[in-house]
Amino acid sequence: MENSFFSSINMEDCLLQIISTVIAILLLWMFKYLAHKLTNSYGTKLRKSEIRKKQIRQLISISLNLLFIIIIAIIWGVQTRNLFVALSSIFAVIGVALFAQWSVLSNVTAGVIMYFSAPFRVGDNIRIIDKDAPIEAVIENIQTFYTHIRTKDNELIVLPNNLFLQKIVSIKE
């Protein structure tokens, strides 16, 4: 007795999907490896801490994994229209959740921007130019969400990255 499920499957199509999946896995591994290497070399060139390099690698890895899941779904025959409906529903829910926590998303984005383009790094003496409360401090740590700075009075100030990027910062030589 022949199983109707297996009789409806075209083995050539399955083989093509399996080969495509293996290629996608290899490409994912290659892109992660390249991103890891580029992030490390860029971070070393700019003297970024290992913790910062690891945080950026994790964000890139999460992005690549999400892209990989979408590609695998397309390879295995999920209809693109259904996939886009599901993704738009998921993004709508995430968007509503992030609207309440908009600062979380902006802090992560600011943390990534600071990793790749900020002219300051851990250990730099800085002055935040603010007419209400100017601050002179040393950058102790730059994390995904917050930057820790310590004043001459040994006061630890934790600034959200999005606010830190909005301030005028001078680096004391």
C-alpha cells in the first residue's frame, strides 16, 4: 500500500531543495565568518574593546539568521505572499511594542553607529558641551544601550547612547 503523502512528493524537487538548503547554510556560515573577521579587524584598528566587538558580532549574527530563515522558507515553498503577510504581522506587533519602547531601538542603533563611526573610545577624556550641565569625564565603557562615563569627582554617569550621540562632545588630548 502506497502512502499518498509520499506519492505526491517529487523526489527531484526535494533533492533540489536539500541542495539549496545546504548552499544557504554554507553561505550563512561564510557571511558570518566574513562579518566576524571584518568586525574584529575594524574593531582592532579603532581599538574597540572585546566586549564591544562581541556585541556587534551578535547583532550582525541575529540579522543574518533572520535573513537565513526567510531564505529557507522561500526555498521550501512557503508562498512569498503568505510569508510577507506573516512578516508584516510580526513587524506590526513588534512596531507597536517598540513604539512604547522607542528608546530601546534608538539606543541599539546609536550603539552600532558609535561602534563604526564615533571618534571617541573607552579611556578618552571628554567634555560634553551642554549649557545647563557641562560634564568633563573619562569614558569607562560603551555598551549596546548605554555609555558609562566617570567624572573627576568619581561620579559614574550612565548616558543612553542615543542621547550621547545628540550631545556635542569634545575629546581632550
